[in-house]
Amino acid sequence: MKFADLHLHTNFSDGTFSPEELVALANKNGLACIALTDHDTVEGCTRAEEATAAVTMEFIPGTELTAEQGDVEVHILGYFLDTQNKKLLTEIAKFQAVRRQRIHEMVARINQLDVPLKVDDVFALANCRSPGRPHVARALVKAGLVANLDEAFERFLKKNRPAWVPKAKMSALEGIELIHQAGGLAVMAHPGLNRTDEIIPALVEARLDGIECFHTKHSTTMAERYLEFAEKYHLLVTGGSDCHGFSKNRPLIGTVKLPYDHVERMKAKVAERKLATTNVHQ
Ligand code: AMP
Ligand code: ZN
Ligand code: FE
Ligand code: FE
């Protein structure tokens, strides 16, 4: 049996592994195929692809966009993207700028609470164009201002805590269209995490291609529930570990193994869509 992990982060966003380290771990775990899905960026894809080629592993260029449907935050995974697509690169660059501005605001709010975190220390630690809350949390731990990452999120960074800054998001429809025009498939990430079932029909209406049924934080019951949604709405089934590096002393990569036939179905849909657009243009 061949397996894939289609939800992975590197240090091009809030993961801690380099693309090469991630691929080495994927190889160690016997994965036949991986997708890189860094937040609002595709920058790590070139290096990850080169590293997979060296170990004859299949690579899918991807991203994880933060979007919203109404006032519900939803993460949209993009797969088989053209990572040189101009519109995709222009749009995600805007959201990366928002992310950097948001780091300044979060640190200012933390400073107002007399916690002397330095914004330069956060950027030095993040060292990427698409920084996020985990970088602020890690900088707080590194400076000895909190005991651990959980404390950082609980005290400051979780939704509605004092340093939580909402970020400007694209609509789910815009996210799905952005992925489609870059040749990709749009998949709803970890639906079980934020109780977003009620928005699924609207996403389907917006031409969502798939749903992430298997995820580290999904119970078996949740996975079964989303497999039913997939069947009902004719959605592709995906899955991944959402590995961000070491979590409680071990990396999550390898804990979610998606049977490879789901990747075959994804590829068939990409090919079908390419054929349809070629026919239209003839
Ligand atoms: P951001 O995109 O900056 O809002 O950060 C979101 C990321 O923060 C997620 O992808 C998770 O990796 C991480 N995260 C969110 N909530 C928590 C939490 N309560 N504890 C630890 N990490 C979290
Ligand atoms: Zn993340
Ligand atoms: Fe996510
Ligand atoms: Fe993720």
C-alpha cells in the first residue's frame, strides 16, 4: 500500500522544519507522496520538490489559505498549484504583508500588558515572509516570558485573548477561485476543528473540490462524519497530519496516512479540468 500526507508546514510559514528536513522525515515514515501546504505561501515548494525528487517521492505543490465564509474562519487547502501563477503570487503577497503587520500589533498589545517582548526578536525567529501566531508564542518562550507555547496561546494569542488580532481574510469564494485559476484543487481543511459544518453547502456552491476527512485532530467519528459529507456532495477525500515540527516531543508527520488512491482521484480531477479548459479554448 502507498500512502500520502497532504497537510504539512515548513519554516517558510509557521513550521519548524526546513523543506529538506521535512522530506527526510516523510521518507523515514515511508510516505510515497507529500504535499506542502504552508500558510499563505508557496515559497517552500521548489526546495521541497527538489528534495522529494532525490528520494523518488511524489510531490504536490500546495498552500493553506486563511479565508472566511460569513464570519466563520475557514482554511482552504490548494493542491497541484502552478506556483508561478501571477495572480496567486500577487494575492498571497498581500496576505503575507497583513501577517507581518499583525505581528507588530500583537507585540504592541503584549507590551501594553508589561510583557517586554521585542518585535525584532519575533521577526528574527520567524525569518519568513508569512509569520503567524506560533512565531510570537515561540519568541515569548525563548525570551523566558512564558513557560510554554500553551501558556502563550492561553494568556495572549487565542481568539478573544488580549493580543489576538483578527487578520484581514479573503472570502472562501475568492480563495477557491484563486486556487482554481492557478490550476489547483480547493479543499476545506480540518472541518472538525472549528465546528464549521453549516458552511459546507455554501463552499460546495462555490465549487469546493474536496474535504480533509483525515487530520490529526479528527476523531474516528469525525472522519466518518466528513466521509459522509464527501459522499453527499461528491467531494474528493483528503488527509494529512498538519505537522508543524515537533509537537510534544515528536513530529506529527507519519501519524495520518492517506491511502494513495485518493491522490489518484485528485489527479484525475485536475486532468479532467485541464481537458475541459483546453476544449473551451479551441
Ligand atoms: P495564525 O495563522 O497566525 O492565526 O496562526 C494559526 C496557527 O497557530 C495554526 O496553524 C496553529 O499552528 C497555531 N495555533 C492556533 N491555535 C493554537 C493553540 N491554541 N495552541 C497552539 N497553537 C495554535
Ligand atoms: Zn500553522
Ligand atoms: Fe489550518
Ligand atoms: Fe495547517
